[in-house]
Amino acid sequence: MKVNIVVTEQEYSYLHRKLFPPGDSNEHFGFGLAGINRCHGGCDLLLRKFISADSSCLLGKSGASVRPDPRFVDYVWTLAKKSSSHLIDFHTHPFSDINVSFSEIDDRSESESFPKAVECLGEGPHASIVLGKNSLDARWYNSQTNTLEPIDSVKILDDKLIIIIPTSSLQRRQILIERD
Ligand SMILES: [Zn+2]
């Protein structure tokens, strides 16, 4: 299944500013609430609202990790449930520039959090994005197979459409090209 994330340029600029505050090299975190548009063989997750986690919503942050307070997670999941939204979690790797990718710590924490999200909010799909300074990676949780799958593209709606291909999806496309 192809899953894309669609964001307006205004919302994307806003979340980028929140996630990369000037002069702050710590990781940052936030949640997106998304609607869904199902189409042939896949779907678009349409970001409706970005909720950034300020210091009061975090248990800790450094240049190498960020830990949201479970009370913040509960608050956002309740909002998601009430609004029948799909969840997109965002965090940053501020020291990555191009080709940012999820860390093993991200793999471990998301393999725990996604099944809980599905239990609480339904099968989604729910997604996550990690942002580097000039790149992003994104994936969604397939609850049928219990696997994390690459998001096909992130589309930013401006006067013209900007399409960002996440690192994992780029790598998968590269493998498919090399196989041909
Ligand atoms: Zn990470």
C-alpha cells in the first residue's frame, strides 16, 4: 500500500520553525493529527494540526534523544481519538543534514508505541517522521503485518506542489532500479 503525507506549506513552515528553534541543537518532538483520503491502492494522510511539545511536555531532551511526557502523549491521543484522526509523530535529528534516517532507538520505541496507538485509536495507518536539517524520513505502521513501511512521499502544497521523497523510500526506489 502506498501511503503519502500531505501538508500545506504554511503548516510545514510552522512545524519546521517549532522543531528547529534557532540556536537550539537539541532534538525536538511534536504530534500531527491527520485526516485520510483513501485512493486506489493507498492513501494520503492530510495533516490537519501540528502540536509541538515544548519543554513542559518533555521528560528530557538532548542532542541525541527526546522523551515526551506520557501525559502529553495521553492528551494528544485523546484529541486524536475524539477527532477520529490519524497520528503522525515528528522528531528531529538536528545533527543530520541530508539522508536522515531513523535510529535503532527510534525503531525500538516505535515498535512499542505503534501497536499501542492502534489499540487505542484503531488501525490507522499512523505514521512517524524524522527530520534532519535538509532531509526527512517517514514511515507508517502496518498493523496487519506488524511492520514499519516507508512513506512513499511527503507532498507540500504551495503555489506549486513540492514533493519530498523520504530517505527510506529513496533507498527502496534505488534497490528496485538496480534490480531492473
Ligand atoms: Zn530519532
